[in-house]
Amino acid sequence: FFDTYGPTLATGPAACFDEVMCRYPELLEYSSQWWRLHAEVPRLAYLHFDGTHGTCPEKLSRYDAELARWVQDILRAPGGENTAVVVMSDHGVQSGDGHLTAQPFLGAWLPRRLLEKLGDEVTAALRGNANRLLTPYDFHFTLVQLLEASQDIAKGDAPTLAPSQVPTPPNYTFDNDLNDYLTVPGHIIRSALFPVPENRSCEDAGLPSAQCFCAGDDAQPWQRFSRGAAEANR
């Protein structure tokens, strides 16, 4: 397990434009060297960057080229044909006074040999679900299934992927206005290895409308912006 944390400690407008205590190029290089050094053993690496956290989304573009080179380097390194890479964020771009937006970035590269073993239908589902509403719960469920399938393949067995979805039990949340606990209905956790409905609702995904981009009457993405719909439309 490998964890690297690279914060940007600057504050104010200058932090959006100047490199102040942002060491992500060095961290990418360091992690790449570590990955190659341990090429002969199974590896699980977690690389954490916090330099884009805040209200300056333009800083994200400064990571793009370096991050793309890092992904290419990892996949071209010894053992790259058996390597899976996942790039994701914990939330979307922040706006104005710090209200969070939804739609955090998620991208994944899976070994071609694994996809071939999983079959054309699974590969098509993964590609099609790139434009579907997915949550971290869905992605965790998918990763568990991929791990179990990889173990089956390593043993020479046919990969087991079922089930395609699982329900969650009701949960409870505390309502400050009522000073009491309310029951929150369960939702559906879906595997990205199977087609996710194009019209998946926020309710199905377990997302309140103020935190969900989707079609339907309950979709009000502008609520995440501190200045309302006018800011969102820009």
C-alpha cells in the first residue's frame, strides 16, 4: 500500500495561478519509480493529490498533461499489461463560497487480457456505462466483482460476475428541524459490468436531487451553486 499526499498550501487569488507548495510533478515521478522498483511483486498503490481542492477549478487543467504522462508510464512499465489504473475525485469542482458540485471525475483503464476473459458483453457494458449515472457505491461493487473475477481466472475457472445489482437496507438520518431521526429508503447498487439504465433516477442511485445530475423532475443541478441557475449556466 502506497499513499502520497500533495497539498497546495497557498491561499487567495495567487494560488489559482502560481505554483506555491504544489509538488505534484515530483510525487508523480516518485510513485512511478516506486512502481517500477517493485515490478516483480503484486502492488496496490494509492496516490492522493489535494492541490486542486478549493474554489479554483482552473488549477485542474495544470494536472492534465502530467497525469496523462504518468498513466502512460505506468501502463508501459514492466507488468503494465496486467495493471489496472483508476483516476477519480471525491467530489466535483467547487464554486463560489465553497458549495460542492456533483459529477466527480472517474476514469479507469483495465487490462485487455482481463476484458477478453470477461467477454464482449461486459466490455460493451463498461464502455456504455461511461455515460451513465454511477456512484462510489456502484464503483466499489464493480471493483469487488473484478477482483473476484480475476481470482477465478487465475485459478483457471470461468469468472463469476453475478449479481448485477444489490439493494441496500433502509438507513436513518437525523433531521435538525424535527429533532428526530427519519427513515431513508434504501437504494440500488449497480455493477458497471452490466448495462446501467440510461434513465436511471436519482432515487434509484440513492442521491438527493440537490446532489444529482440526471433526467427527470427531481434533477436540479443548479442547487449546488451558491449563486443559483445563472452561475450554473455559465
